[in-house]
Amino acid sequence: MTTQVQPCAELLLDNQLCFALYSTSLLMTKTYKPLLQALGLTYPQYLAMLVLWENDGITVGEISARMLTDPGSLTPLLKRLESEGLLQRVRSNQDERVVQLYLTDQGRALHEQAKALPACILKASGLSLEQLASLKEELVELRSHLQQSL
């Protein structure tokens, strides 16, 4: 015998910020997928390459901090990018535990191809550039507050 739970507005799925963020993130990843397949990248690999295009020669620890992820979870992704010829992992001469990441010529060339992606995402979003910028600022602020609460 099942009993019906009285609906509570605060617990309706469509009223949850977490679900709006989660479902939007899933759809954003799906939107990127065909664009990134043309570049030979997965979405997490693309995020790593974005960081490397900004800061060639950074350490695994630095890219991990920038991507808000654990360094151990990045290692397989970085090894894959290395095997695909996009980056080179080099142990530091000063501290063998530190691994620095350097773009290869192929990794730098991929940057040129990736320049078309933001316009594709803007078009798919149906929003103006100003609306997307405002939304991003609000999400960054939310992320900052959540990070501080941990």
C-alpha cells in the first residue's frame, strides 16, 4: 500500500535551482558535442585546452585549481591529450613531483579552429551577447558563494 505525499512547492523539481543548473549543463554539453567532435575533443578536454590556451606551461596543480577539479581526475584526460599530440607533460627540474604542461604546435593550431565555437554557442542559446554575459556573471557569483560555504 502506497501513501500519497502532499506536494510541497519548495520540493517540486521544476522549482529547484539545482535542477535548472543540472539540466542546462547537460544541454550545454550536448550542444557542444558535435562542435567538439569536429575538433577531436571531448567537453572536459576542451575545458583543459581553454586553460592551456590562456596559460601555456602551467602545472597540473594549476590547471586543476583553475578547472575546480581534483588533479588525479585530470591525469587520464591530460595523458589522452598528450597521446593525441596536443600537449606535452614535462616533470619539473626543481621538483620531480610537479608536472608542467606545454602546448605542441598541433595544440596551438587547434586554438584557431576553436575560435568559431563561441559564436555557435551564442546562436544556439537564443540570447544576446549581453544577456549571456550577465547570466555568466550571476553564475560566477553563485559559484563563488557556494565555494565559500564549503
